[in-house]
Amino acid sequence: MPFILRDASGKVNRVSVRALVGAEAVPHHHPDVIEFLKERQQDPKQIEDALAELRTTDVEMTRAIEDLIMVLLKKNVIKMSDLPRQVQDRMALRVRLRAKIEDAYEKASRTSDGTMPRPMANNPPPGILPENDLSQATPSAHA
């Protein structure tokens, strides 16, 4: 959300992504922001496109941060109690939800005798390497 400053006549004379003293927070698509950009030969579509890309990467970034927190917890670099209460609650919820998903897949995958199907020997699906075999991996496969 950008912050805008207006001159004495109410016309926008500055837009910033950072809070400014005396600034007004408005949405990126606010008509005054669009007009300000166009008057200064800046294409508002650049901002729209960048915002769209940020939105599409939000889920990936959230998962990356979650995985990072879990690694730090497992390695005892941080303790759960080091995190703000809201983060603790959110992490606990996400762990429970992931456990539910895993449990559902596990239950659905069991055969009638209660065993789990085994992968076919030496015939993994395309793109999947046998467990612990990185000899055929390309550099991008383990990045």
C-alpha cells in the first residue's frame, strides 16, 4: 500500500512505499496514484504486474518460511517459545493440518490387508529418483 503526500491544493506530489510523516495510505490502484504516475511518464501497469507476481509467490514464500522455521526448531537454533505467540499458534495449526493431510493419504493408501504398497523396483516414474540416489540428478534437481 503506497503512502501519498499532497500539496496545499490536494494534488499528490509524492508517493512512497514507506510510511511518511503526514502521508495518507491508499491502495495502489487509487485514482490519484494512477494519475500521479501517468503525469510522470510511469506506467501503472508495471506496478500492477509486480503486485500480481508478488501475490503468486506469496504461497511459495509462506511455505519456504515455514520450512525454515521448522529447520531452525529441529536444530535447536530457536525454541518455539522464542517466537511471538501468534506465530506459535499459526505454526501449531499448520503442523496439525499437515498431519491431517498426511494421515488421510496414509489411510487411503493402505491395502485391504493394512499394508502399504511398495514402489516398483527399478522403475520410478519420470522425474522421480529412487530413494537416496542422486547419481542421475541434474544440478537443478537438488537445488
